[in-house]
Amino acid sequence: MFESFHNGNGQHVDSFFPSWSIFRCWTFEMNYLYFTILAMIYTSIVVSNTCVIVVICMNRSLHEPMYLFLCSLFVNELYGSTALFPFLLIQVLSDVHTVPRSLCFLQVFCIYTYANIEICNLAVMSYDRYVAICCPLQYNRRMTTLRALVFITVVWLYSFIKFLITLSLNLRLTLCGNVINNVCCTNYLIVKLACSDITVNNIYGLFGIVLSVVIPLFLILFSYLRIFKVCFSGSKQTRQKALSTCSPQLVSLVNFSFGCLFVVFQSRFEMKAFPDIMKIFLSLYFLIIQPILNPLLFGLQMSKIRKSCKHLFTHKNKVTCHIHLKK
């Protein structure tokens, strides 16, 4: 891939070099093995998330706010994993590990909007559970299907618009290098390459953290504290019902937060104590484990989705058997 430089204070960067030195040490057979593993993971993500999306869309009894939020979550898992895996699969088997500037910024945009949509979606879902458990008589009035669709639309539009501004601020920067110390492009590492003033980027970044992290986490914390208060003061049946619907969301939130925290720590500290392969896995954790975990968590834990999945596949098998018998 083409790479061009301007001598002087800065460079005109047409391509970036992600840090793929670990793959250069492996044989072709090892790279092919990891390619196969990654391809299988990506296929399982696509199949599992698409399956649950189809079940929710086809079953009218699941056209409720809670399941619409779940559908948005599963679509986001497909979106985030697609921002990573095709790029990763190409790079594993490639001899030259360079990424064009446009594709690098596109990947940054997709990964960061995925993360923003994920946390905002989980925040809206926690509010939905708060209304359902703490204000059950008002739930149908306060959380209608139309209102749920409005929430979902706002979350996606807000995430795209917010990071378009970040992207426009990054594109104006003059860069002093093009080596990214990661296997994929990240916003922080690109900004670190800048030799022009990044004050505006830093100010907007802090503002973005408040909007995208602090406010959603405050809403999540508020919602679950109120839910736990009702659970501990209510009957055993109330506690069981609340825990059965809230536990998948809490596990998903903790899992996603762990992955994001490691990305933040890795980008700001060298973390030499970790082996290279461990650093690669943990840096991609929230883009690999989260899309696998969510359909399993919500599909197995939530009885209506589980029963709908079972009914769908049982019905398909019966239809297939009936067609074969006719032949």
C-alpha cells in the first residue's frame, strides 16, 4: 500500500502501520491456524446474533420495548464485530501490514460508535427495567413501543454524530508518524502521532467522556440501586423475577466495562509484563467476547426468547420433515 511523507515538522500520512510484529515471528501454518479460529469466531457471532434478531422480528409477542432494545443491542454486536474481523482476517495472512488512512479512520469511527451505542443501549435497558420493576403500573404508559423506537433512534444518531465531530477534529491534525502500537486503529493512538495542537481534541474528548460514559453510567447506577432497593424490600418472587431479567444486563455491562478499561490502560501504559498474544487478545476483548456473550446471555436466560427460538427451530424441522414425506 502506498505511503507518502512530507519532510519538515509533519508528515502527510496516506497509510498507517499497526503493530503486527508478533505475526511476523509465526510460520504460515500458525497464521493459517489463527485465521481459521478468527473466521470461526466471526461466523459464530454473525449466526448467533442474526438468529436472535430474526426470532425477535418474526415473533409478535416479542415486539415489546425490552426486546426492541435487545434487538438494537444484537444489531450493534454485528456492526462492531464487522468493523474488526474482516480487517483482522486480511491482516493475519498478509505479508505487508499497512492500512490506508481512509480505512484506518473508518475503522476508528466504527469501533468507537459501536462502544458508544453499546453503553448507551445498556443504559436505556437499565432504565426500562427500572420502570418495569419499580413502577409496574406506569410501565405501559411510560415505555411504549413508539417511545422505545425513539430511544433507539436517538442512541444511534447521537453516537454517529458525536464521533463524526471527533473524526473531523482528527482529520485536520498534522501527524509526525504513522506507526500505531496496536493491531487495529484507535483514536487515542492516532492523536498521539500528532505534532500540531491537540487542545481542541482534548477538550472535546473530555466533554465526550462526560456525555458517553459518565451520564450513561449514572443512569445505570441509579436504575439498579432503585431496583435492588425494591428487590430487598419485596417478596421472594419479586426478587427472583427482578434478578432473572436484570442479571444478563449486569453481566453484559461488567464484561463490556472490563474490556473497555483494558483498552484504556493499554493505550496509556506499556504493560510490558503481559505477553504479546495476551495484550492482543485483551485489547480486542470487548469486540470479541461481548458479541459472543450477549446472544448467549439473553437467549438462554430470558425464557420468552428461549421458547421462541425453540419453537422456531422445531417448526422448521417439522416443515422440513413434512416436505420430505410428501416427496
